[in-house]
Amino acid sequence: MPSASIIITTYNRPDLLPRAIASARASGKDVEVIVVDDASSDETASICQSTRGINYVRLDRNQGVAGARNVGLVASRGEYVSFLDDDDVRLPNSLDEQIEALRAEDPLAWPSFATEEDVVGFPPTVISVSECDPMRDEGIAFYRLLLRAGVTARGRQVLGTPHSTEIFPMCGLDITLSTANDIAHFAKSELPR
């Protein structure tokens, strides 16, 4: 099993893809590079098929970034997963350094590793979490840690905006449309004077 999978989603941008793939390879020693072609209608398929050492997945119909990322997650075999946009690059060895920091439980790599001593002296902080986000509890726990350490902090939970549906659309409740409608309705309404 590779230590990490880097999932690159792409749609009709074959000129950018080789640079993203090269940077993904250079980011770690044991990296699986997965390119999910979101039904491109240009030469993306031929570029990917001629590129050695990648796991190329071509979608028959365009599913958008979230759908393509989900397909990449299913295809991945790495212990860790990272997403890379086709117009971005990773720094050399950056993934190996991130994995090392996570394994060392470095508080700069993941807030859940932090102790009160780690956060003393932080500037005033706002922790905002979404109601149905899979990471909601970690955000709330970090907010409480800041308070215990004497850091001025505000915690807020945004109702009706589940981040999870971007990543897990088949199992997360998609209430973002109703939230957007509520916001639009509020913006159009007149406030009492």
C-alpha cells in the first residue's frame, strides 16, 4: 500500500496536467498519483494514457469536481489522501513532510494534537464549523482548548451548511440549496425599521 494517494481531477486542461503530475510525484517517495478525467472532450485522455506511473480513471459523463474526487477516493489505495487541482503544484517532499508531522502528532499538522501549552498566546480566534461536517467535533474541541488556555475565542456552528456533501454526496444530506434559498430570501426581504 502506498503511503499516500494524490488525486488530481481534470476537465479539458491537458496543458496544465503534466506539471501537476510531476509535482505530485516529487512531493513524496511512496506516492500513488490518480488522475480522474471528468469526461474531457480534448486530448486529455491521450496525454494521460501516455503518462507512465499514474492511475488514470476516465469518467463517461461530467460529474463535477466533487463527483470526480469521490471516484478518485474509491480508486485510492494510500494510507493518506491528498487532493491536487490540475492547475496547482505541490512543493518537493511536501507530502512526506506532512505525513511525518501527522505521525509525530505535531500540533501544527492537526489541531487535535495541540495541548493548552501549544496554544497559549494565540491571537483572538474564531472557530466556525458546519452543522453536518464530519470534522465538526474536532473544531468544537479545539475551540474549548483555546478557552481553557485563556485565548479569546468565539465558536460558531453554521446550521444547514454541511461541508460533507462536497466530499460525500451519496451519504451526506444536501441541504445547501435550501440554505442558499433562505439566504437569498433574507437578502431580498426588508428589515424592520
